[in-house]
Amino acid sequence: MGLLTILKKMREREKELRLLMLGLDNAGKTTLLKRFNGEDVSGAAPTLGFNIKTLQHRGFTLNVWDVGGQSSLRSYWRNYFESSDGLVWVVDSGDRQRLQLCAKELRALLREERLAGATLLVLANKQDLPGALPPSAIREVGTAP
């Protein structure tokens, strides 16, 4: 079941949804958002704050908040939780060294009360790169104690 299907069930009457896109730095959040919006991705650079894009899809307006993932910015993520209908957690499938940190940050987000009603999508990005971990291996790291 796709994220839009889940969100549609949650908000049958409301046609405007707020999605929060988070993940560690260099996971590809901004590039994904630009691709979704049909923009050129050749000049994507690290996000030093946040980007907001409004996407139209199947009668829905999706306000996507792409927030930088550098360690110095993660403490500010909580400022964006309010009224989020969904959380897209982007994982760099090729970043084996920081996979544990990625899982730790996601677990911290899942404890946030203001995100309790939000739908979660974990996106294993960069699957096209040589040496990328398959989603099943990423899931194992994420569910390990």
C-alpha cells in the first residue's frame, strides 16, 4: 500500500496534506523532492535549513517539508512536527557506516508525541548504487535492539 493510499484513507475529506521529509545529511531528500516535482537535480546541494515544495497529485495538495539532516540541524527537527500528516524517512542505502546512527535517529523520532498520528514511510534511497544494502538488510538494522 502506498503512502498516498494511506493518507487518503486518513483524510478522505481533507485534500491538503503536510509531509515531513527527514533523514541524515546526504540521504538524498532534496534530490527526491526535486524529482517528484519534475525539477532538474543536477545542482542539488546540502540543505542548510529547509525546503518547502507543494505538489499536486490525484486531487491532493502535498506540502512537503524537506529539512536538512546535518547533526547541527537535527535538534531543530522538532520545530516541524506540528500538524504533519506523514513522515518520509529517507535512508542512504549505500551509507553502511552510518546505518546504526540512521536507525537511532528514526527511533528517537518515533518516540515524539507530536508525530504519533503521522503515517511513516521509510524510503531506501540510492538503491541504484553499487554496494547498496537491500531494503531487507536496512530493515534488520532498524529493528535490532
